[in-house]
Amino acid sequence: MLRKVISSLLRRALPPHAFERVRLCWWYLSYYFTRMAISWFWTRHPDVRGYGSGAGVPDLVKRLHSVNALAPTRMCRVMTKYGSDKGNGWHNYTTVYSALFEEFRDQPVRIFELGLGTNNPGAPSSMGVYGRPGASLRAWRELFPNALVYGADIDRSILFQDDHIETFYCDQLDQASIHELWSRMDQESGLDIIVEDGLHTFEASISFLEGSIARLRPRGIYVIEDIMTSLIDRWKDQLERIYSKRYPSFAFAFVSLPSHSNSFDNNLLVIRRGLE
């Protein structure tokens, strides 16, 4: 609470560029360097459970479980620089992504993320008035210099176009809207990475997954972020009974990440498409 009060006072007192420098300096001092030092002596791995009968399941589980969730990475730095919460300490997804996406680093990949981080207080899943729409898209562009980056959101007011970035409208609860999204995008050859960081309800994530999983290229990766801990059993039941059987050429892995500050939504579903 005290940190939020101080942050609010500094934000009002300082020009935006000065506040951002202070914010990053504080993050490095309070989180990055501390975690880096701790990770030299202490390792904490994600809890990973695989689903599916394909040959790729053990490999995916092994790769995800090998991550030291305490060790910050360059991706953590870049995401935090742009204002994304994917690796700022509340979430530590970037420790996983650094290992999971390494093979794509210098490739001409196509990356899509649902959820731009709206700062409209009235919009679903708003990041608040200080949110920075498009933060992670700009980070993906820096991290993958040869990539084309796409995004979508239900808040039309934050859609934008930039160098190597294009964004679209999408209501993830509406299959017609999802279909229109894919028909408008130049994605005939599919996508290498899909990240779903949208509404964060079970129904919304299932809806977008149903309408989008086929858009993955072979060896492509689909990630659902911010899964509530209260929904873990529901997701695992869905994976066991339905998805692992419906999509036999896909590997599914549910990932729960250790964190000192967040225990209620620091969970991911990672899906990898096989070569078929």
C-alpha cells in the first residue's frame, strides 16, 4: 500500500519521462538485482503437468520445468521497460518465455497477442489509468527484430499501427468477431506465437482458444496467461477429458509459477503444435 501511495505521489510530481526513469531504477534495485543474486544460490522450478499422447509432450514439459523462475532475463528487462507486467515481479512469465521462444529469436516470425492493456477504466480487464496500451507488443518487436507483431483488443480507442506492429478489434467472447479478426489479418501462412492476455475468464479463454488454435503453424506456441488459481482444477479437467483427445498432434502443459508476491493468477497454459 505504501509503495502505491509513493508511486502515485511521484507520478503527479514528476514529468512522465522522469517518472519512468525513477520507476525503472526502483524496479532494478528492488527486484531485478535482488532476484539475480538470489538465483545464483537458489533455484525454484515451475510446477508443470503435461497433457496429450504426442511425442512432443515430454519435451515440452522438460523444457518448461527446467526454467529457474527466480532468475530474471533480458526479456524481463525489456518487457518492464515498456510497461508490461509479464516479468516485473508480480508475474514472472518472461523467465519461461525466454527459454520457450529462444528458437524464434532471429527468425522472421509472426507474433500475435490478444489484449493490449487498455487504460480505459470502464473497459473489461483495464490496467487502470496508468496502463500503457501496446507495451508488450513494442517489447516483442524489440526482442524479435525480424518479426511481424500483431495485436487485438475489445477497446477500439487504443488500437494503433506502428513499424512492424498492426492491431485489430476483437471481442473474444464472440466467435463471429474472432473469425472476422483472422479474416482481416494477413495470416494465410499462420502464426508462430499466440499469446492470450485478454479477459482472463475461463469462458473467454476457451472461446478464443476454440477460434484460434488452428491458426498456429507447425511447431508454433499458444499461451494463455493469468489463469486464476481457483480455475486450475477446471482447466486440468478440460485438458484431460477434451483437448488432449480432440487435438492429438498438440502438446499441452499447465504451468504454475512460484512467486513471493502473487499466488492467485501466476499460471499459464502452454500449447505447442506438432509437425503433423
